[in-house]
Amino acid sequence: MAYRANILISSEAPGADAVQAAFLSKVQDLQLEDEVQVLATTALMGAATQGIEALVYPEGTRYVNLTPADAATIVEEHLYKGRPVQRLAYVEPKVTPLPPPNTKEVRVVLGNVGKINPFDIEDYIAEDGYMALAKVLTEMTPDQVVEEMKKSGLRGRGGAGFPAYMKWTLARNSPNKPKFLICNGDEGDPGAFMNRSVLEGDPHSVIEGMAIAAYVVGAEQGYFYVRAEYPIAIRTLRVAIEQAREYGFLGQNIFGSGFNFDLEIRMGAGAFVCGEETALMRSIEGKRGMPSTRPPFPAASGLWGKPSNINNVETYANTAKILLKGGEWFSSVGTEKSKGTKTFAIAGKVKRTGLIEVPLGLTLREVVYDVGGGILNDKKFKAVQTGGPMGGCIPEQFLDMPVDYESLASVGSIMGSGGFVIMDEDTCMVDIARFFMDFVQDESCGKCVPCRVGTRRMLEILNDICEGRGQPGDIERLEELGKSIMRGSLCGLGQGAPNPVLSTIKYFRHEYEAHIYEKKCPAKVCRALIEYKVNPETCIGCTRCARNCPVNAISGKPKEAHYIDPSICIRCGICSQVCPVNAISVE
Amino acid sequence: MNELALQAIIQHYRTSEEGLVEILREASRQAGYLTPEHLAFIAKALHLPQSQVHSVASFYSLISLKPLGRHVVRFCQDAPCHVVGGRAVWEAVQAALGIGVGETTPDGRWSLLTTSCIGACSVGPVMMVDDDIHGNLTPESVRDILARYDKIGGAA
């Protein structure tokens, strides 16, 4: 049945249930239930800062910060009387005008996210869902599917960028049986949440892609490995798999083709390294998630030693669309070697944080300024960190470089899963490198000594540098250690762990040198290297700083210039915040 | 957690090695933490050596072998949250609870842990209190958020 209007409610925010109930009951009161549909969806209507939100279609009016009472008002005014409630509608903040959103975006993988109800398979079917699977199973041979995937040029979206069709072919040609199909939903890179939103917003697109890949590979059993930190994604996926089974898109004899395929969800338990494919398979088996040497590759010997094909969420999410619209359609955007669109998660010091999907080959500048809206508070761009903790920091001079697999690699970074952390002039690059090193040091599984011990040594050196104990030779030691860790580690974690440090040394060596030789932090972040000072010319002697200092480091008589004792000062910065005349500066 | 509840979890997953990671995680979530007795029981039910069960349990960060407080705060200490002011918030959380990372308050109400990225980077800095995610944190807002769950005793 067609409804004249739809209400979508962000179900992630606390209290959303009550608002949804209020919408429903008012719709029933006014006997609109045949005309108006009330749907719960998962967040992601925009920056998730607006409390409980609702979107009313067809107008697309966005209501924010809703209470149950507001819900009743909206139904009565907007849907019954046809007058949108301006008072509750979202107004773009006037203070920092942003360029119109999504100007350079092309949404393929994210096309349905936020538009369809992820808990209703019929919404997906209405968007041509499972059409590609039907076409593949009834009209195409596995070789034809491979041919189409080859034409599309789709490369693995999990980081390494290995062509999808090649992976599938390897597993397909592997003689051993049974074969397994795995989806890697262990999206653990700090700053990356593309897969979470696909799983929460359009889970069927991934299930359909997996079924198609299983047909090519010849697998009847699939595993969906999702990290436990994504409870909403798991809940959504569980419902989606159940519904796909009910509709016969999973299970025995799918579309009467004689092809069988079913899926099981496996939840992680909080180990970043399980995103590595061999570690992930050990975790599915119930073991410690530790990587093993390749070869043998999973296509030859994977889960329980059987041939296994493993791709990530986004790779599978692209699959059905490619087979429905054709490989040429997909390869019509992108660069020569990097085809199609890619989702990125934009975080850090940028005006518009969140998820984007753009054709590969857009320049970094376009991503940061046109799609991301530019740097927060119009500060100066310093660097963008791409590819998660194993990626590198890319400085301003490469802003006009296209975003594709090869270009990113050429400047010492990686595509990774697609996290972009944008940093401005107030970010200390040594401090950032230390943060990433702290992360990989913590997440190293401990199997390879260079990674286990080496990352710890690197972290200790970085801590020393940030805390003012840097020694001449530290930079060279970091470079040497970094290279040994890369050479001596088995998996991508160890091989990539030194990247943030090496890339920041390469492009921001002067910041390291300032920390070590001048004992100064140019970005004024590292506390041991900064000093708060009162400018005696400007100070009016109001005593406010002295009264607010938590450690009584400030002395001075009323109406006279004050003085901060650096040996007592803990660099908390409260004095400069409370000073009415900005007399306190950081040096 | 009694043996019956543990048995139910084991039945829900698989009574073989394959289910080990999920059984341990779920049992840890329900019980708060796992004792050597829990591990021995699981080892027996799955016909696995205790050493293997312990090695898996100690590998994953969401499986706890140590008692935790009634409420668990997991603060995101990854770079995207750090870049947008996470450090000041982290200090405010520690001050509000009066404990450091890995510690539990003497009254057993709170434990403070860090977490790896929970994928809410567009609203950082972020922390999880029990199962709830709180974003856009400021040093000023954390006390109010924590107080919604339970009494907090740390310095203002």
C-alpha cells in the first residue's frame, strides 16, 4: 500500500521509543494510519547532535530535539492540517554558514542509508533489492559474474585494494571443499565508521552481495564477523538475515536455482587485530585472534583450513549494484586504476564531520573543503591522516593530490578502510604520532617480537620527546626501529604500525626537532614544553587568575602585575580562560 | 553467576571450541567478570583444556577477568577524539570519579576503562557508560552525565 506521507524517527537517541509511540498514537487518533507510515530508522540524519529527530516525507522536513508532545503537534499540524511546524524544524546554524552539502558526493553504497527502513526487507526490495541476486542465479554463470566484476574494476574496500574478481576466482578455482564465505565487519580503525552505517542502514545490500559472491566461489555457508562494539549493527543484521530467510533469499534452493547459501553472525570480543583476515578466521574458530603467515592465502586454506573468500562490508555492498547496472556503469567514475565511489568517515577539525561517499580521484582539497566544509573556525589546515592507525599523515603540499589507492601510497599513507582525521594548526604532530603508536602498541597481538617490543620502544621514545626528555638521535632511532618493525612483522598491523610516526617525521621533522633541541612544542600542546606567562603590560591585577589557580602557582598584589611560578604551574590553562584582558599567553 | 545461567549461555552458542569467544564475551557481560571457576566450568562443557580457555579469555578486551564496578565507563582514547579536545574531557572524567584508568572506586560503583574506537567519531569526544554512548562531551558536561547513573564522589 502506498502512503501519502512517511515519518522516519532516529531510533538511536535515548527516549526515541516514547516519541515514536507518541507519533503512532496521534496518527491513530486522527485516523491517519492508512495514509501516514511511522518508521523507526537508525540515526544518521545529519550530525547526531540534535536529540531525537524525525524526517517527514515527501517534503523532507527535518524536525529536531523532539519530545512526545512535539510529536503529537507535528502529526496534527503538518500531517493533518498540512502546515509544517516551523518552530520545531531544523534550522542550519547561521553563525558559520556552510557551502551547500553533498555537492561532490555520489552515493552508491550509502544510497539507501537513511532512506529505507532497515528493519523491513520490503523497503529494500522496493529499491530493486535482491534483483541482482535473481539475475545472477537465473541468468548468469559464475564466469559471467566474474567477467562483470572484472569490468567494474572493483577493488577490495577493506584497505589493501586487491581486485575483488581476482580474490573470488582464486577461491573458486581452489579444489578443496567445503568452501566458506566471510564478511569482515570488524571495522576497528579509529576514525572509521562507514561499515557501521551501512550495516545499520542497509544491511540487505551486504547480504545480497555475499550471496552473489558465494555463488561464484561455490560456498554454501557464510560467516558475518561483526565487532561487539557495534550492538545496533548486530541487531539490525540479525533481523535482516531472518527476513532474508523468510523470503527465500537465504537458505535452500534460492530462486529455484538449486543454489544453497546461509549466513551466521559471529561477534568479536574487542580485539583490533581481528580485522586482519587470518586473525579474524581464528576468532571465528573460537581461538585467540592472531594472524598467520600468508601464503597459504585464505582462498587456498582459510577457515578450518578450507578455501575461504573474505571481503569487507563495503566491497559486498557494491556487488549487487554492479551486477544490476553493469560493470561499465561502476567504472564510469573513478580514476584509471581506482574505479567507482568510496565511502569515507570525516572526523577531526573540520566543519562537517560524518560520512561521505565520493568518486575516487577527487582531490584531498575537494574532500576537506568542498565536502567537509573546510577547517573548523577557519583555522589553517595542517595535515590529514588517512587509513587509520596504519596510515600516514599527509601535509598541505599534497592537498591537490587525487584520492586513490596509488596516490595515497606514493606519499607514505594508505587508503585503508577510509577514515580521514583532519588536523589544523593547533595539532601537535608528535603528539598525534604518539597517540597512534599508543593504539597499535596496545592492540599488537604479541606474536611478532618486532611489533610487540618495537612499538613499545617507539612509544617510550615518543613519550620522552613529548615530555621534554627528548635526546639527540631519537628521530634516527625512531626511523630505524620503524623500518625494522615493518620488515619483521607478519601482518598489516605491524607492517603499518610505524607509518604515522615515519610520515610525520618525513613531513614535520621540524616539529620533532623543536621538541628535542629547543624543548618547545610549536603547536603548544605538549604540556611539559609550554609555559604560561603573564604579560605585565596588559595585566590589570584583578587577582582572578590567582584565585582560580588550583595549585596556587600565581602570586601578585591586587592592581599589580601577577606572576606565574613555572615550577608549581601544572599547565591546566584555567588562568588564561578566566583572564578578562587576555594578559596570559602560552609560550 | 550460577552454573545454570552459564549453562544457558553455552547452550545458546555452541558446545564446541567454535563457540568459545562468544560464550566468554557473553558470560563476562552478564556476570561483570569471569572467575577461575567460570573458566573451569566452560572448559569442561566444551571439552577444552583450561589453559586454552584462559588464553582466549585473556586475549580479548571485552572479556574481563577482574571485578568491575556497578557502572563501567569506557572512554575513547583514539586520535579522532583526541584531536577534538579529548584530553581535557578525559581528565575531567578521572577527576569526577576520583580514579584512574583500570581502577574501580572503593564503593564499587564505578570502573574506568578506555575503549578502542566505537565508530562515533563525528560526535567526539565520546565515552560509553554501560551500554550507552555519549558524544560531544565537554569537561563541563561529564559530571552531569555520570551523575545520571549513580553517585559520584570525585573532586569537582
